[in-house]
Amino acid sequence: MTRQITLAPIARRWAGAAGLIVMPVVLFGLFLALAGQNPLDAYIAMLSNTLGTTNGLGETAVRAAPLVLAALATIVPARAGLINVGGEGQLMIGALTTTAMAMVLRDALPIWLTLPILAIAGAFGGLLWAGIAGALRTRFNLNETICTLLLNYVAVLVVGFFVHGLLKDPASFNWPFSPPFADAARFPELPGSRVHLGILIAPIAAIVVWYMTSRTYLGLRLQVVGGNAEAARRAGINVARTQLIAMLIGGALAGLAGMVHVSGVEGRLLPTTGVGFGYTGFLAAWMVGQNPLLAIGSATVLSMIAVSGDSLQIAANLPASSVNVLTAMVLLGVLANFKKR
């Protein structure tokens, strides 16, 4: 009897996780059927395009790396009771500061020194942008959800200002993007693919965040503050400082995601660099209940959905953006599960 009571919460948790996957798949299948397509054929094409080819696996991994880091940018503040919706803007500012540093360094330093400097620059950019919302939250008690969300739109304007001005490539024929990065500022790629070594940063960061949040004194303070801020305050914990630290760490992770993407994939800053990654990473974090290690899996699933859009366009004669319907259904499932809890 005791064993059944102990296993019941675990069973409910797994059932809820399965529901987040099964129900959107079923509903999207109905959507495909209403569009006059065979859902089974469409799903087979989507899976074969992502898991059945080397190129599909590589594209999934490349896209999943910044999503994992963006998810971690949500998870750390959430442990302190904060909702960071600003991963999108923090990632873009991280890509901006990475680009600025890459333009300064160019080929002056070897790659083994340039990439760590760019990673620090990217993390600092995200940290700085998250620090604005963190300071407004801890100093003036403004809602961090609204602050981080609105700062995303400001970040788009800031990046646009620089790619149309100071960082604009003189040889771009008036197109708004920065000069290409030097070879020393690019992650090495596997031959014949876009898979770069920067994707290894994501799982390493997930392990570090898991250890920090579950095995350190800082992690304990985050959990206490997130569980009951007033009780933490009465226990002598500086709630404002703890929440600010959590927000800064989250911003640094998002900024690092911007660095990984711009140095690993695009090789230059564009007005659209990182668009959508922050919001998708936010969804990946909530899909797994703010678990840093499980975020690797949820980010990979969402990456597979995004990559499979081309196969859906070919096999089912539907727009590639149709996969956004599936992503939206996953979001609705997460919101329903959260509301239930």
C-alpha cells in the first residue's frame, strides 16, 4: 500500500508528460485530415526527415542547442519565483555583443582564445539585458513578466539600429547585416554538414545548471525564495538579491545561446538573428516542469518539429509554417497542465 502511494505521484507525472505529447499529435492529425492529407503519411515524412537522415539529425541538433540554453534561461529565474519571458531579447542582445567583439578581434587571436572571449561577450550582453528587468523587479517591484516581454521588442529595435548603422557591412549592397565573422570567430564544423562544435555547450550548460540548482547553497536559496519569498525573508535570506542573481544567470545563458547561434550557424548578425528561439525555449522549459536535464529532450522535440516543416511542405503539400500549429497545440497543452496543477 505504501509503495502504491509513493509511486502514484510519479505515475501522474509521467501520464501528464505523455499527454503533452500524445494529445497535440492527435489534434494535429485531425488538422491534417481536415486539410485533406493523410496524417500517417505526413508524420512518417516528418520523422524520416529529422531522424532518418544524417542531414536531418544534424539540423535538429544545431537548432536544439540554442533552444536548450534559452530554456535554461527560463528555468533558473523560475526557481526563484520569477517568470522570464525575455529569453528572445536577451539572446538577440547576446548575439549583438558577440558580433561587436568579433568585429573588434577579427583574426587577431587564435580560435581557442577568440571563442571563449566571444562566449563571455555574448553572456555579458544577455546578462546586461536581463539585469534591466531584474533591477526593475527588485528595485521598483515591477512585474518581471511584462518587463522581459516588452524588452524583447526593444531588443529587436536595438539590433536593427546597429545592423543598419555601426555594424553594417559596407559590401552588403545596402542590405542590413554585419560583415562576416573571421574564421577564428566561427565554431569548427563537421565536414559536409552545418553541425558545429558549439552544440556541445548546451548539454554541458544543462548539467551545470542542474548541479547548481540541486546541489549548491545558491540552488537551495533559489528554491526557498521561489517556494515562499516571505518565509525566506524571515529566515534571513535577501530575496531581492537572490532574485536578481537568478535573473542575471538566466540572461547570461540566453546571451550564450545568441553567441552559439551567430558563431555557429549564421556567421554574421542579421535583423532576424535568433528570432523565435527565446519563445520556443520558454515553451521547452515549461514542458518539463523547469527540469534542466529534461529540457534537453523537450528542446530536441521542438527542434524536430521545426526542422520537419520542409518535409511537410513536400509530402503533404502544406506550407512549412504548418508545423507552428503543432507547436501551438503543445503550448496549449502546457498551459492546460499548468492550470490544472
